[in-house]
Amino acid sequence: MTPPQPLSPPSEQPPSPAYPGRLGAWLAFTRPKTWLLAVAPVLAALALAWAEAHAFSPVVALLTLTIAVLMQAISNMENDLGYSKRKAETGNRRGLPRATTMGWISNHAAEWAIRMAAVLALINTAALIYFGGWPFALVGVASLTAAYCYMGGPKPIAYTPFGEVLVLLFFGLTAVCGTYYLQTSELTINCILLGAALGTIASGVLAVNNFRDREHDESIGRRTLAVLIGEKSFLRLFDALLLIPYALVALMVVTDISRWPYFLVILSLPLAMRVSQQIRRSQHEALNEVMFGCVQLEARFALLFAIGASTQAVLMSLTLSNMLN
């Protein structure tokens, strides 16, 4: 890992972006580019369930993917609207434009969109309760509460150093373990390890976001992790967030060598190293590319794991078939 380079003096704030049209405004509000963070852990967990338990229900898989995307969209919308309501935008923020703050979408329209998405999420949760039992009522309520509390309420989580932990819990452990349980009716050490691995990468996305906005956040009283621990410590932590997932998958493999295809995830390591180097060379708006690099890493890691788990399932089936013959 290369050492951090000193930041140059902040450049002038770029002009406000032009109105992108109605569709563009709603895309800015819901941020579909981040939906990969919701889809990736579900796909990886589905592959793990098939590899370990030979279980796959397409109906349940579709419902799980739908609730994951809905929760990501609700989180994005709540975050956008929460900033607007709290008037937390100042001239030194370097992030992506917020649709409500820019006036592209009214607060009233934004609130209705969130309510409708929440109703759809509750309907979806009711279906998951049918398949997985009443614990998924708690999961659904907890997920909606976390989405609201991130930027809503009197003490938003976004103003504390615990945002990354929240992402790890809900976009890693809850997403993977919930998906796995719905398919198999059980939890295993491997699904917990996979949830921690993908949740760690997802936490890196928020970490970059907060690192980019640390000057702005400090000016408005947000005490994020990036603000509290300083640049050098933050960069060391960020490197750990990128590398820990590989160690967790390696742990799965060393406990059962037949799972060696899981370690196809190592093919995503060059991207992780590139992201680690890029964050040290980037400032201000250029850190948006680092953030989306983390999103790509999450998607690539999950896809490679899914391919590896599926490969292992096929190899085990072929081995069993040959033994029987």
C-alpha cells in the first residue's frame, strides 16, 4: 500500500449541475448505481445455499432480490430527503447532487415516494414471512427503521461514527443470512462469514463517501469515522475493509478444501488494490470514482463467489454420481 499524499488546498466549488429532466431527477434521488450493493449479497447467498444445501426456490429468490433493492432505494431516498430537511448542505460539500436539495424533487413528492416504497417493502416482507416465518417481520421492521434513522430522527446515525457498522449489519450479514435462511431454513458459519465479507466491502463504499465529505461533515457537526480518526488511520482502516473479505473466504476454504472454487474471489483482488491506491491519489469530486470502484468490487467479488460456489456444487454432484456408479 502506498503512503497517503497530502491534500492540496481545496479547489473552487464547481457550479451547480443543471436540471437533468424528470427522469434524471428521480434517478439522482434513488441512485440505481448503488443497487448492486443490495443485489450482490443476495446472489452470492443464493449460490452458497445451492452449494451447501442443494436448495433453490426461484420465487423466494425473486422476492428476496426485490426486498433488497427496495431497501437500498429507500435508504438512498431517506438520505437525500434527510439532508434537505436538516439543511445540511453547505458550499464545501463535494458529493453527488441531492435531488431534493437541488430543488429537482419537492420534499412532498419525495415523502410520498418513500411511503409508497415502504408499503411495497411491507407487502414483500409479508410474503417472506409466509416462506420464512415471523422472524422476517422483525427483519423487515428493523430494516425500515434503520433506513429512516440513518438520516432521520433527532439523532441521525449519519452524524455518528456508526454508519459503517450499520451497513455491515444490514447490507452484509442480514442480506446474506436472511437469503440463505429463506432457501435452507438454517444458518451456517459459512453464510455468516460470507455476510461479513460482503458487508465489509459495502462498508467501504460509505467510508469513501464520508472520507470525501469529511471537511463538509466536520463543518456541520457530523462526527463520522473519517472525521474522528484522521486521514492516516482512516486509510489503514480502509485497506483492512478491502482485504478482510479475502481472509474470510480463505477461512471457508481451509476448513473444507473441497470448497477451493470459492477462492475464485481472488481474481477481484487487483481491483481492490487499485481502489486502495486510487483513494490516496484522489481528492474531492474524484473520490466519487473511488466510491463506485468499491461498488464494482462488491459486485465482482459476489459474482466470482457465486461462480465458485456453483462450480463446487457441480463438482460435488459429479463426484457423488461417479461414486454411485
